[in-house]
Amino acid sequence: MQIDEQTYNVEKFSSQEKVTNKAEDNLHPCVKNAIKKIIEDEEFTKYIVKVKALEPDGGNYLANLYEIDILDEAPNGKKKINLFVKQTVCADNLYGFIDIEEAYLKEVFFYTDVSIILDKLQNEANIPTNERFRNVKCWPESGVEAIIMENLAKKGFKTPYRKEIADLKFAQLSIQQIAKFHSLSFVIKKKMPEYFENKIRNLKSVLHLTDKYIEVCTKCTKAAVSHYDEDIRKEIMNDLPGLIDTFFKYLNEAVTSANCLCHGDYRLNNILGKEEDGETTEVLPIDYQLIFYGPPVTDLIYFMYTSGDTQFRENHERDLKDLYRATMNDFLSYYDIDIEDVFPNKVFEKDYEFMRDFGFFCSFAILPVIFAESIVLEPGSDLLTQDICVGKRFPERMAGLYEEYKRFKNQKHNQN
């Protein structure tokens, strides 16, 4: 990944100065002020600040990314702070189908409020460190213009390439983390009912069903099915309006008896991984801009269909679903909660199969954006005017998906 780097002495780092010569790479003044406050709070006396503007790689549509290092220059000073900054993009090209200000506020809410509750609950239950739901540290100076977090890349974590299929170990650890995340939502509901009712139950999706969003979905789906025969293309395009309606129904309506706080965008690019000897040993979910209160199976299905292909699901879906249930069962036991009381297996299995069309929508309308070439899909770019170039690997990723979709449609038809 290419980077632009600038180094500043303390006296030169002010909110009035530009950080790079490229206007599109500039840190917002409020971000520079936030960095100054962090410096003051941490009581640096002499230091330098290094700013790296990360070149877009197509994986972050709602943010420009920066690495900021604050290095102690005092005699015998060893203190350093490594920050990762997500700075908001202009909302003009989003046409109102994503409320970007609300998205950033939601992530700030998660990191500065919900995550504190999650840590508190895990501490009270004496959950061992290696069995916990993991969080990244976020600075309270974060706001609607930027999220300021610890840069875990400095500790060996990295983001998998968005177009890859998850390896099994990474998938297993990711499923365990989302199971613990969902479990803690059920714990909050039982242990902190007032907090749950006031701050969790009313969380709505920041996505809005607008005519422009339908246009974007139509454009992406045309790119997704372009390699299919004409009759299949027509079938899927005819089904698309129903898939869009169903997608938003799952995001915004109580369609199941078991609901909780959902991640909303649980895919490879939003899960950090750490390896030892070539094997994933830790994962850490990030990016909570799309959190909402709804069906927990949507996070699992989203992961299965954006981070795996048909063969991956045929080989591992059943085992990963069982792992999810076993992890949730064990995790809830720390709080004396029976999984069957909050998320019965019968409901889980029924919801998963009933809502599988959530995954097909993701494959047809969202996966092309994930696969888009980075030179085309810049952060905040206009999806209606940009070509969705999915590359040569995309048809291979879609292999078997139509047959999978056809089976699902037949099963639903027979049930009706």
C-alpha cells in the first residue's frame, strides 16, 4: 500500500495548517485539534507527529484513512501513541441512501458507550482474556467527522484482502467473535433492561430505501450477473425488487422473535486478523457504522455470502453454524443465561433458512462493490456514474451461486 507521509515538530502541528499538499488527503481541522488534545492529555512535552495518508484500496467507501504516530522526543522519552483515523467523506454522492453523519455517530456511540458496557460485563463475569469479545480502543475525541482508534497494525493485526475467501481458521474465530457480540446483547437485555430499552432496541439502520439506492442495486446486480446466460440474467433482475424489499425488511422490522444488536457489515474487510506461523490466531471485529437492532442471523448470513463462495458454504456452513451456537451457549453460561431462553435453536435454524435471501441480495448487489477495482471505487465516489468493474475473478466467485439461489426459491415455493 502506498502512503503519503509528513512529519511535524510540535510547534508546527496546528489546526490551521494543511497536512499534505494534496487537498483530498488533508486532515480536517477538528481532527488536528483532537490530536492536539490527545497530546495534551497524555502530557507529552516534546514530540513529533507523523501523518500517513493511506492510499485507497477499494475497501473503505465511507472513509479516508490515516495513520498518525505521536512520538516522544523528550530526553529518555519512550512514550508513543499509534493512531488509526477514519475521516468522513463528502456525502454528496450518497444521495441520501446512507446517512453518513448518523453512521459516524453510531460508531462513536459503540466505541465510547456500548464497548465500555461490554467490557464491564465481561469483567464482572470474570471471563478469561482469551475467551472475551475483543474491542479496539477508541479515543473520545472521535466525532461525526472522524473516528480515532488505536492502530492495531502496529501490534501485528492486518485486514484480509476483501476479494479473498476466508480461510477456515479465520472464519471460525470470526464466527466465535460475532456469537459473543450477540450474546452480550442478550446479556444487556437481561442485566441492564433500562439501558437496553433506551439505547439498543431503538437502533435503526443508517441505510434508506430510496430511488437512488434502487438504481445503485440495479447497476451492481447487472454487473454481478453479466456472465450468466440471458434467461438467468432476466430471472435475477426480475427478482431484484423483491430482494431489495426483503433486505430492508430484515433491517427495519421485527421479523423474528429473537433480536439483538447486529454488526450490519460483518465481512473480511471489517475483521482484523493476527497470524503466527501462517495461521490465524486472533481476530478482532471493527467498523460499527452500520449497527442496528434486528435478527442476529443476518450477521452470519452476511459473512457467509460476502466472505465465502458456494463451495465454502457447502463445506463449512453447517459446522460454522454449530460453532456459533456452541460458542453462544458457553458464553451465556457465564451469566447464568440459557441459550434456549433467549435464542432457541428452533428459531435460529428457521430464521437462517428463511432469511437466506438476505445472502443472495448481498451476493448480487453488494459483492460487486466489494470486488470493484480500487482505481475506480474511491471513498465517497458516485456509484451511479462510476463503472462497476468487478475483474476477472468475479465469475469464479459466483460459481454455483445461481444453482444455490434456485434451490432456495424452490424450497420457499414448496413451503408456500
